[in-house]
Amino acid sequence: MANEVKSTCCYCGVGCGLLIEVENDRILGVKGDPDHPANFGRLCSKGVTLHLTDRTDYRLLHPMLRSERSQPRQRVDWNRALDQAAGRFAEIIRRHGPDSVAFYISGQLLTEDYYVFNKLAKGLIGTNNVDTNSRLCMSSAVAGYKQTLGADAPPCSYEDIALADCLIIAGANPAVAHPIVFRRIEDARAANPQLKIVVIDPRYSETAAIADLHLALKPGTDIALFNGLLHVLLAEGLVDRQYIASHTEGFAALEQVISVYTPAFVSGICGLPEYDIIRAARWFGKSRASLSLYCQGLNQSSHGTHNNAALIHLHLATGQIGKPGAGPFSLTGQPNAMGGREVGGLANLMSAHRDMANPVHRDEMARLWGVPSVPEKPGKAAVELFAAMKRGEIKAVWIACTNPAQSMPDQAEVRAALQSAEFVVLQEAYGNTDTAAFADLMLPATSWSEKEGTVTNSERRITHIRAAVSAPGETRHDWEIVVDFARRLGHRLENVLTEKLFPYACAEDIFNEHRETTRGRDLDISGLSYALLDTAGPQQWPYPEAASGGRQRLYENGVYATANGRARFVPVEHQATAESTSDAYPLSLISGRLRDQWHGMSRTGTVARLFNLDEGPEISLHPVDLRLSGLESGDLARVSNPRGTVVVRVKSDESLRRGCAWMPMHWGEQFMNSAGVNALTLSATDPYSQQPELKHAAVSLRKAGLPWPLVVLRKAGEGQFAALPLLEKARSLMARFAYASVGLYGRAEPLVIFCAAMPDALTEVELREIDAVFGLAEDESAIVYADQHRQISKRAIVTDGKLTGVRLAGETLAQSWLKESMTDNTLDATLIRWVVAPIGYPPNRLLEKSRIVCVCADITEAQLKREMSRGEALSQLQEKLKCGTFCGSCVPEIKRMISGQVQEAVV
């Protein structure tokens, strides 16, 4: 009999609660937890398909070790694996000192995992070289909060969205990156039609579509805009002088800086109309409650800390903080980046928001841990960590639950650093990430649905999660791996405190110790326990001992986490992007997320339906920029700068500013034959947060000059996972081509789609090799077409009257309609021969292709139109088809379709 286990989603920082349906140690499905205060039962397309990722096809299930770089890894047992790791680390530490080793960990670990990694590095080994991929996404938010409010503490709650009268969304696209937060925004608009929404983004994003005002500023000009808004607030008497005098300091110095940021001056910097700047400032200053939501567009900048501070200034100057519906709310990127920040997951931090640079804080941690001291020397943040590795200063690195060979900027340098290291350990759930190629030792870790511990979401809410199923293979929990390694390493280093430092028998032991380190701190959780979280549900911090509940919002009394209790204004000036465009590199490349993929796609990339909206890597340009580059939508282009080149298909997109190009962050070498967008980004960092400028790089585009295309579409059988072995085979082909990408498509019977292009045609022998990989070679039922003069060769396989495989070479027009037809089996016997026609246009009788509108419920446009033609209203469509009842992100489009149907009927 099936039972339900409460958990949380393992994707973004919204922290949605889940109910996992389990029977016989197998996950049958997931649904949103209606009792979880982060989502109240709602889930996005990624969350609702999590059960479809619960397979071990790409999981790392056993420790794997190679004795030499030139040799393949071999399976070993845990004792040998950890003894080897402890021996190598101990040897390197003895020869070169503690700072010759480093740890690079992840915002997807649980808080307990994070805690023991930091204790291992800073308490046992004596190095502060432990940093996290949160450095790439949230460290500027951390530094911005600390510079202004005194502590890394988002002061707001999700409930504030419904209470706001003015909402500024800056450098964030929650409709895609935080869909359940976006549902709250839509709900707030529906409940309060007077709500003013301002979206600040160079793109007319999915979020901008609901805005009352879209400020499409030039990339990197956020500080100038926020200073300009403050200038207007000052000029029109919309600041709260009494609040400034009573609760802040430093405003006079900032006011002098702001004096030059007139609307005209800011208009010239940002490329925005003066009146729009004035209008946004008036809405913010005159509203009863003003809330701001922001994310990577502000953080991933070489001046990201000051981007954050400049926005926070608006709240402090108007007193729009510490009250319902108001405040600066940083949206967290990863599921437990907040938890990692709480236990000191960055090289400059320690547990409970203690600063490594503060000797009092170091002494406190030394006493709490029972060690003589905590090292004073600053640790290396992510970018410098890998640079030091390349220089030979860091000899060994331990990477856990992250993929720097795709996610770090300037990939050529990062990969050279990994190649230079003497010893690389990768602690991972998945064995096929880009970083795996550089690992000497791979340690299999448990993943979502298999772990117990805590996570903290964007609104400071802590959830206790339990394992729903058993750990597969020989996988171990991340904290268990660290503790076992620490004990072995401590023995080799002859550290007598080792057993005392790592006495843990379960995750709860670690949580209880972490809890004690927070006592009396701004994030005091001394009143929390696993038992309380289980009975009372997820809680926001602070939650001190004897409290009856967590605190919904911070700074309600106007007292801040600074030495004198006053918030600080920081004089901030406009700064240019780290890299400027030029005649040679005229386009500003910006990057972002797609709704249906996550990070490097190690998990989402196994779910065919998550490719249905965005099938493969593309770069988008304004139509004018496309023409100026001599390109048409669908062409292959070389995107280049001094750091690298990526060959990718171009797409026309009027939502972009002229001079900008946009590319998703998700595709790396698992799905295309390059490192993706981070082959082009640069490693310039913010001086305060050390966060790299991942959001902007100068690039050039030119036609790729690869006129000979190849496409293979192949069904692999019934079932969501049938295509995965074939997908792995397709990956093995990518290195042969100047351009190649691979992905999935479809629903119950998914397709593997392989696309490639070359300067010259492959020979027939080479084509037969490709056919053999996809099981298209030896089949008497094959339908073929060949035109040697035009270098066109086509081959189709029919099984039981259904088209199951196609290879198109030299001319691939049929790809656009074939994937739909093969998925839906809409080709009858008389139409199948059209597949290999000399020109691949669809036959007239072929049904118009029907794209997926609702990914969560897997509902197509054709299905919706069919029901709408019967007069079905939105509520009836939702009840019958379940579309728009999960994350709801398709609801606006369904409403537009209904409206269009009504208008057509009237006409």
C-alpha cells in the first residue's frame, strides 16, 4: 500500500513542499504539499515531474578511482576510496601546508552536509579554502544586506507580496526562475488591480509581460537607475526624513552623490525615457507599501554588492522596510543556498553569520568546536580558488554536488585548473557531469528523496525533510562521507581531537550542534528541533529558545543588526560592466534560466517532456541585430570572444534590447559539443562579494559556415526512461562534428533528437556508422532516398506501421514537423514516404503540429483548441484537462487563447 512522505523540491530557493507517493521503496508520483506555507500545494513543471527523475541510469552508484590520469577509473570499495583520499590529502598537507587543499561545495547540499564540510576544513585541517557555488549566485546579496542592514537576512516573507501596493522586480524573472513566487504575484494583481508592478530587465521577459512599466535598461546600469529613482524621491519630497534620522546613518554622504543623478543624466546612462524613471520613483514613493524582488541580474556583476545596496537604499530612505508588504527581498537561486550561508558556507564566513575577519568571531567558533583556533588567513573564493589551482598553489580539491566545469566563468581557465590539480575528488549523485571527466576519485552520494536533514528557503523558512526511499547502490549521505573521511584524515594527521570533532551518528546530531552555534545570534534557532519542525511544520528564523513561533519579517522596530543598531547608506556610483562592447565584439551577451530546465540538466535532462518547450541551445537576438550579423533565425552562428567560441543556433527575439544577445545557462557538454555560455563569460569579480560577472560579456557573431546538416530522430520504446541509454550513445557522437546537440522530446514514447552540422558531407560509410549507433542500419523495411549530386541522404525505419526512426542528412527541413508527428503517431502509411521526399516540406494532409502549452499536465495547443471550440471556460478546462492547476504558468496563455476564440466568434 502506498504512503506519502513530506519533502521539499530540490530545485530553486522557493522551497516548495512536496508529498512523495511511495510504495515498495519506489516513488510512484509527487504532488504539492497543501500544508506547506511556501507553496500551499502548487508546483512548477520541474517539481511536478520530479518522480520521473527517480532512476539510476546516470547515477553514480559505486566509488570509482583511477591511479593515473591516463587510466580509466575502476570500481573500488569505500574503504579503499576513503583511505586513498585521506592518504593523498594528508601527504599534500604535510608537504605544502593546509592551504594547499580546498573544498568547493554546493547550495544543493542540506544544512547538515554544509556544516560538517566547514568543520572539516576550518576546524580539523586548518584552512579557510572552502567555498560554494552560492558564490556564483547569492554572495552579492549577502554582501549587500551586510553593508546596509548589518546581517545576511532577507527581511521579508512571501506573504508580503499580497500586501504590497508597488512591486519592483529587478534583475529577476520569477515567471521562469521562481514560478510559484510568480503565482503569488499574479494572485496579488488579481486581488488588488491597483498594484503597480515595475520590471527592470534588458529583456521583455515573461515577467515583464504583466508589468505596468518595463524599464529595459542597458546591461550593467542598475546603480545609475536606482540612484536616479532616489534623486526623484528626494526632489519630490517622498523620502521619510524622520525614519532616516532615527534609524540610519550615512545619508548625507549618499545625498551628495545622488545630486547629479537627475532623470536626464540617468536616461543617458541607462537608455531609458526620463518620464519612465520619474514614474517608477513616484509609484514607489507614494505607495502605502513598496516591495522589491531581485536576483541574479543584480548579483552576477562586478559591482553586484552595490547594485544590491542601491536598491536597498530606496527602502531605507522611504521607510519601506520592516512593515507588511514592504522591504528588499532577495530571491535565492538554489534550494539551500540560505542554509549554506547560515553555517558559514563561504570562504569568508563561519557558522551563524560570523565573519572570518573578526577575531572575536573566530575565538567563539574555536570555543564552540573545542579547537585551539580557527585559521585567520582568508580563504579563497571560487574564482580565485580555481586560479590558485591552476598556479599550483592548491594541489588537491574536493568538489561536492556541483559542476564547476560548466557553471564557473571562463571555462578554458577552470578546466585547465582542474587538469593541473594533483588530486581531484568529486562527491556526486550523477556520474556524467562535465566535471566528472577531471575526477581522480568519484564518491557516490545520495540525492533528493533519499536524504534526511534541513533546508532553508528564500524567506528564512526551515523545513525538515525525511528520506522517502532507500539509498541506491553503494551511495552514502554527503555528511556521512565527510565524517568518515575526516576521521581517517585526522588519524593520518595525528590530530587527537578528531573523534571529538566528528562524533555524529545521524543528521540530527549535526543539526543540534549547528543550532547551538546560533544561540544569541541574529539567526538564533535555539528553539528549533527536528521534532518541532515535524509537528509544527516549517518555521522561519529567528526562532530562539522559548519562542512560540518564527519571525515573519525583520526590522519592524527599526533596529538593525549593526553595532549601533542603525542601517547604513553606502555612497554608490554608477560603474561600467567589467567588459565593454567594441567594434570587434559589439554585442552584450546576457544569460539566464529557462522554466523547464535546472542548472546543468543532470536531473531535468532525463525528462523528455521538459524539452518540449525548449528543445536545444539557442542564442536570441533582436531582429535588427540578426540582420546586421548577416543571419536569419535558425542559422548556426559562431559566438566568440577572446576566451572562447560557441557554435549555436540563432533565434529572432523582439523582447531584447538592440545590441543584446541572450543565451540560457543550462546547456553544457552533456547536451552540446561545447562548454556552453560560460565558455564566453569572464572571471572579473565584485571586490566585496567576490561574485563573478556571469551576466555580461562582449561577443561577436558570424555565420558558422556549416552548410551540411544532419538530424536523427529515434524512438527507443515505451516509457519515460526508454530513451536514456540511446541518449548516452548519441552523446558519444558529438565530438565528431563542428556543431552538435542532443536532447529528448515527447511524452509517453519519447524521442532522442541528435542534430549536427559540418562544412562538408559525411561519406556513406560514415553515415552507416551513425545509423548503426541509432539502430537504423540493418532493417529491411527502411525507406531511403539518396541524391549524391546534392549530397542528400535520408533513411526512415517503420515498425508495426509506425515511423520509429529517421536520419536526414544534407537537407533536414522535415525535422520541424517530424518530431510532432512521430510523438503523436499522426503519419499513416501513405504519408510516411513524405519523410524521405526530396524536399522535406510536410504533406498538405498532415495535421498542424501542436506544441505543448501546459508542460505540467502535458496538454497541447490542439487539445485546448478542441475543448475551447465546445465553449469550455478556463475553470472547465482546468477541471477536465488539469492544465494550469500545477504551477499555473500556462494560465495567461490559455486566457489569451480563450480571448482569441471569443473574438473570432464575434467576428
